[in-house]
Amino acid sequence: MGISMIPGLFLARNAAHLTGTERAIILGRQKLHLSERRMQRFLKVTGRRGVSLTEEEITQADGFSEKLFTRLGYPKMEAMDFTAKKAPSISMI
């Protein structure tokens, strides 16, 4: 699973609805799946919608998407997973 163009734009558009929320939980850590071409398109579309982003601000070395969530204004994102393989902050037993 992960975040590609359409889910990424959905997240960018809906981040404002979480104003005042302190924490959020996502099922499993999500990788960012944007080719270079799609990354540039994503940055252009979000910029036109009033969210100015750079690739450096939303990507991270391990490929996961916590920086994207933070930059979009989401509250502290905690990952819940059934396995410790992806290093979630909450493990389900």
C-alpha cells in the first residue's frame, strides 16, 4: 500500500478538515509512490491549490510518507500495524 497521485491530492485537499486535531492513526506506514514525472505534476497541482511544496519537503530516505503528512498540516501521525516490520508506533497483537 502507499500514496500515489490521486490519494496524495485527496490528502492535500482534505488536510484543512483536521484543524485542531492533536493525533491521527493510519493503518500501516504508507510509502510515497510518485515517479519523477508524477512528483512534478503533484507539486504543480498542489501549488495551484494553494499548497506550496518541494520534493525535499515531502520525501524521506526510507520512502515512507510521514514528512508529506507533516508538511500538509496533518496532526502527529501514528502508524498502527499487525507487524513490527515497518516500525509502527502502535502494534496490534
